[in-house]
Amino acid sequence: MSTQEQLLENLSPEKLLQKHFGYSTFRPQQKEIIQHVIDGKDAVVLMPTGGGKSMCYQLPALMRRGLTVVISPLIALMKDQVQALQSNGIKAAYLNSSMLANEESLVKEELQKGSIKLLYVSPERLFSRNFLDYIGQLNVGLFAIDEAHCVSSWGHHFRPEYKKLSILKQVFKSVPVVALTATADRAVRGDISLLLNLNEAKYFISSFDRPNLSLAVLPGQNKWKQIEKILHRYQNKCGIIYCSSRAGTEKLAQQIHSLGFSAKAYHAGMKSDERSKTQDEFIQGNLKIVCATLAFGMGIDKSNVRFVIHHNMPGNLESYYQEVGRAGRDGQPAEAILFYSYRDVQTHLGFISKVKDQGYAKIQKAKLNRMQEYAEAQVCRRKILLSYFSELPEHDCENCDVCANPPKYFDGTKEAQMALSAVYRTEETISVSTLIDVLKGTHSTSVLEHKLETIKTFGAGKQITLFSWQLFIQQLIQQGYLEIDYKEHYNLKLNLLSRQVLFDSRSVRLVSPETIKDRQEKLKEKPKGIMNNVKVDESLFEHLKSLRKEIADKIKKPAFVVFGNASLLDMCEILPVTYDEFLNVTGVGEHKANLYAGIFTEAIKKFTSGKTQGDTYKETMPLYSS
Ligand code: ADP
Ligand code: ZN
């Protein structure tokens, strides 16, 4: 069959984008990728989270004959994607282990009829008994492999079943495959085409930069105080706080709740219905803050998350960037704040030491090193991040804590000598916290146990604050003047450099505590709110939101299935009062216009006429009735 015969609707990709999805223009790279895929060619797509990857196979699915099979490892994501497609009037379904037998046979009936355009399956499902043969009878027109980095053992989400996907290209020789991912370093990139057997695939690599996202790293001491400041700046706005432990998420959610904010915990130990309830509440905007373990947010498409806080440092930059990428998808200013303390590095090293596969452990350690370098950096953080993803920006970003408050250095030789000589006099048998006790002259258990109060340096740094000592010692480790012996209780060790400082008057340059204080002060500044940039009437926006919620409750679907916030904001700006005007709203395709134009344009009409008569706009809106 020629390419032309493979195509269904004789409309241009732009027209179809407008008709089915209600978007007037393509995002960067989308058009090229879509053209490539509808021409029947393989593609590997690297696009940051929120870049619009799904469109790269959803639109071709509508254009090509046959079924598009989407392989996705995340069951929650499948459900959302399918609901979103259905809400645009597109026939989509999923098959995974969470379904009942009768639900599954319903889907299969539809598949047999050929009425379904997109089928989402988990890799486990794909390789379950006879399933590939079954798929083989269905006239597959395209395969899309989502989260394609899972194929690489270099990746942080390696899934062994993904390697088996290489068989697709052998069995379905003429069916194009598009592999997509948001996170890929160089090694992973190479692996995707190699391991999936996509020898001829063209790579489409988008910029990973998210310029609206400001980046900051703050010391991991007194986190709660700092978090409080951040929360007060973001009254009524949505945010995610990632913690490393389940107990941590619960404690923090409770603390935040007691301040009067709406907050809940989310972790793998919760029952699955409780988890999806929390996730739904968050997506719908009834719940503002989620304190989550690292699993939260996989595949959630929520555009107005204003901040992501990392209560603990993740183990690699891929996870970190994917997690911070959940903030500011609407393109409005958003913030990513990482609390860093060396203890997090120790925790990760502890996990890595338990990994049996030595090769894998080595990779994880190398990745942890890069993450740590980022957290400790005194140069533009975005430059470090982007260079990790193989982009080389020419300029500093002016939207990270280092750019905003470049480091102020001072001659820290005296402080370094104090710390190093304390390590020397305790014969390299103490850890960071005991070293600080010694310098401050604190009679802690550990000091008393080792009788350290008698050594000469005990209390020598009394006049320097605890905060400053923590910073100084951290920097001495970073700059290589002190080493940590992981095998020996994390005790500090001296080396050639430290001896030069102690005995050869080598000088040491340290970043001043004021630099860090200045960066912390920034936490108090009011953010540029989303509403400030767009001229919309907040009362109308709130009303449209409640209208949306009413509909969502009625059809028992999450609110985003009705409209995303971007669509509601656009309605507030355009104020559409006719069907045709309603079609101009972003995210409104023909299907949604048919369903909702009446209700929303009526509401807007009432609003605008109320305004012109000088009335205050009140509960005069029509309520949804089916
Ligand atoms: P990714 O998978 O890359 O993280 P998605 O595919 O979920 O991103 O897309 C993110 C959001 O952007 C979705 O709400 C999607 O509908 C929207 N989107 C995709 N393409 C466009 C476009 N061309 N114009 C406007 N919005 C788009
Ligand atoms: Zn910067």
C-alpha cells in the first residue's frame, strides 16, 4: 500500500490538530515528527516533559489506517490519556492488568470491529500469552513506545520487558515505530534505537530548556522554616513536595495542613483507591499541595503547578529534571527548590551499596555524582542541567539562584585550618557532625564518648555559627580538602591537599554564608502570579472552574477531561459567545464544542451583560443540566 492509501482523512495535519484537539499551532518539532511518522518512517523523539510528545503519535494515529498500539509502562497514565482522547471524541482504549475480564472483552469486541484508533497496553500485557499474535490480526498501522528510556539499563527506570520490544520491528516489518522519552542522557539515547532495533530511525531532539522554571538549591538545614516561607508566598496555588520516605510525606502533609493549607500525603504504602483519589483531587484543584514520595506525578498532566520542592535530593539528574518539569507546564513562572544536605548523598550511597549488580551500582554512583555536583554548584544551574542533556547554552540563565546571587568568596584559610586540624588531632576518627561539635565546643554524646573535649581545637570555632560551619565543611569536602570514608562510618580523612593547607600555608577560598543567606531571602519575595500576566477576570475564571467541576462530577471524570485551565483562561480572555468563537478557544475541538459550547457561552454571555449593566457578577450563571 502506498503512503497515500495509508492515510485516512484528507485534511492537513494543521486542520486535524484544530478539529480534534482544538489547537491552532504545533509546538516546536511536532509537525516535522508527525510528517515523518505519517510517511511510515521510524522516529525517536526526545522532548521535555510537557513538550507535547503524545501528539506525535495521536495525530498520526488519526491519519493512518489501522490501529495505533501505544506501549506505556504506567497504568495511571494510560487511563488519563485514554480519557483525554475520548473527551475529544477519539476512540481509544487500554488493556492492562487492572481490568476485569468483562471490561477486557468489551474492548476486544471494539477492536475486532476496527472502531478503536488507539490502544494503550503495558509491556507486560503485550508479552503475555498469544497477545502479539492477537495484535497481529488487528491491522496495526503504528507502534508508539512511550517512556522509551526504560529500555536502557543506563536509565533510571530500567524495565527488563522493554528490551523484548525489539521484536516488534522483526515481526511487524512494515509498521513504523515511534519511540518517545523525556529523559535521556547520551548513553540512553544511543541505546533506544539500538535496543529497539530501530536502525533507520531519525532522532528528533527538542531543547530541554524550561526557561519559565526558576531553579534554586538551598541548604537542607531548618527546612521547615524555609518551606513555611515558600507556602505563604503561594497561597491557594498548587505545588508538589517530594520527600524520600513515606513517613516523611505524612509528617510534612500534617504540618502543612495545620498551617491551614490544603495538603495530603501520597506514597506507595497507601491503598490504590486512596492514591487515585488524592491524585484526582490534586488534578481537579481541590487539593493544593501533595507531599509525595518520588513516584507521584508520573504522567499527570496538570498545567498550573507553581512549585516543586525537593525535601530530599533525588539520586540522579534525570529524576530531578523530570520531577521539577511538573511545575509550570502552562509556561507561566514556576519554581523548583531543592534542599540539599550531604546526608542525602549518604542515603543514596547506602542504597547503592546494597545493589548486587556491580555494573549497575557503578552507573548509579556516577549519576549520583552528577546530581551532587549540580546541588553544590556555584555556576549557573541551568547550564549544568542542560549540558547534562547535551545542550550547551551560551549564556547564563538569569533565572536560577546562582545567577540571581552569584557567589561572594572570602579567604577561608583560617577556618579551613581549624577544621582540618581538628580532624588531624582526632586522628581522622570523626564524622562531619562530630567535627562541628568539636569546633563549636559542644559536649555532645559523641564528643564525650571519644573524650574529645580535651583536644586542643575543642571550641576553637565557637564564635562561628553552626550554619556557617556546615557550609564551610561541605565546601571543604566539595573542593577536595576533606574526604569521607564511606566504609568507615563516614569518618573524615585528610589527604595531600589538606596537608598543604595545614603545613604549607596553601590558601582556601570559600563561599560566604551571606551568599546563601541572600539566596534564602529570595524565598520571601512574592512570585509573579499567573493572573498578573493575563488580563482575565478572576471571578469569571472561578465561575468557569466551578462549572467545569459540576460537569466533571456529573460525568464522573476528572476536571481536566472537560477542559484544562489553559482553555478556561483562554475563555476568560476571548469571551466567546457564539459556537464559532468558542471553537477558537485553545483546547476546544469540534467534539468539545458540540458538548460544551452552549453551557459555557451562556455563562460568559451572562457575565459580560452583567458587567455592562454595572452589576456585580453573582450566582446568576446557568447550571449544567444534561
Ligand atoms: P509530554 O508527554 O511531552 O509530557 P503531553 O503530550 O502530555 O506532554 O502534552 C502536554 C500538554 O500539551 C497536553 O495538555 C497537550 O494536550 C498539550 N499540547 C500538545 N500539543 C499541543 C499544541 N500543539 N498546542 C497546544 N497544546 C498542546
Ligand atoms: Zn542561571
